Amino acid sequence: MKRIVTLMAAAAFLAAGCASMDSQPAASKSLYDRLGGKPAITAVVDDFVGNVAADSRINLRFQGANIPRLKTMLVDQICAASGGPCTYTGKSMLEAHRGMKIEDAEFTALVEDLVKSLDKFKVPAREKTELLTALGGMKGDIVGR
């Protein structure tokens, strides 16, 4: 079950919210800054994990998971992957999901739970698209492994 942490991390890579409000042009700012930094990422991850816990399609995959550690790993992965100052120390998506046989429907459910959080926090379309594209790119390392 702990290996599912990185599945969540992949999805959470999509989960950061709220654009930064400083005067730097958006085109030159990192995704991390455009998402609102670590506080915004943390808020969306918290909501996202709650969505997953309530989702009967996938919540059994997380039974017995260390939720505080899961959230920390998700935040660190999103932070690092979006150009922030954090370091993700977890396993690669391929390594973490080997032998789990994650199905397409489970991956889709996770993305839907994430989109629900992104919408709740009003993540702008550009940032949402970048995050969802990143998740799609990880699917091959997660599904069917």
C-alpha cells in the first residue's frame, strides 16, 4: 500500500492551486510560483487526499497508508517537479507501482478526484493543463505495472 504513495504523488503533481499575485510576468515564472507556492500545493493536496479517501473506486488501495507521510511526499514531489525549492525523495513512478496492476479505471478515478480539488481551488486553466499533461505523461509508469 505504501507504494501507492507515488501514484498519489503523480496525481498530486496536478493538484497545486492558486496563482501567485506578484508582478513578475506569468510567462517567466515557474509553475511552482504560478501555482502559489508550497502553501497552495499543501492545501490542494490535503483536499485531494480527502477526495481519494471518500472515493470507493480507489480508496481500498490506500488502506493502511501513512496519510501524514503520503501528504508530505505528495507536496514535496509537486513542489520539486514544478520548479520549487523542495526535494522529492520517494521512489520513481515505475519502481513504486511495479506489481500493483493499477487499472485504467483507477487512474481515471484518481485524476477525477484531483480535478475536483483543482476546481475547488480555482486553479487557472493554463496551470491545470500543465499539471494534467504531466500526469498523463506518467501514466505509462503507473498503469498495468
